[in-house]
Amino acid sequence: MSRLHLLVSATVALALLLTPVARAAGVRAQLQTFFQANLTSTDYQKKLFDRFARSYRQPGAKHVPKPGQRTVVQAVIGRDGKLVTTLVSMESGSKGWDEAALKAVKKAAPFEPLPDSYTAPTLEVHFHVSWSTGS
């Protein structure tokens, strides 16, 4: 992941429907995106993250992984904004959670075309969905 950097300095958590017990315990889903370091357009990064976040739907309680677990979906986006490839490169231990993350990436596509300032033919993005405790 040395070629990638964090889009958002603070972790962005979605407002999800959680059980009162989970809310009280400070447990929540967190979404993050990591981009190739040579993509300098923060506007493009934000738009891509926002599309992903809007398309994510948390699976039911039976599919929630243990706190601290994450799914990583690795995607390659073409110049036209279409997905070239997607794969789950890190599993959370919950098939339903992993499938929800992959489905969100696919549903968010196609993305906007890559910015003119980014000259490579494709862009690699890592989408992280974790189940975390904390503030």
C-alpha cells in the first residue's frame, strides 16, 4: 500500500441503523478510500468517496464481523470512470459483510472520468469497510 494515501484524514463513519446496545458500546461501520499517490485531485477523491458512501448498505446484524475486522475491495478504474476490475483483497471473516462492500463499489460505478491532471490509463483505489469501536 505504499503507493496509496488516505483520502480523508479523519475516518468517516456513516450514520447507520445500529441497535441501541451497539450504539451505546460505540461500535460502528467506517468507510475509507485510499488512492494512488500520484492522484492529486482532492475534488475527484471526494466525489469518488461520496459515491461509494452513498451506495453502501450495511448488512443485517448476523453478517456484522467482530470489532476491528475490515473488508478491503481493490478496484481499478479506467480513464472513462468505468470499473476495469474489482476484488476483495482482504476478508473480514463475514461473507455478508464482504459482499456488501463489493456490491457498494460496483453499485457506485461508473465514476466520473479520471481528471485530466492524472495521466495514467487507470487508477487503483482501495475501499475499506471496517467494524470498529471507539469515539
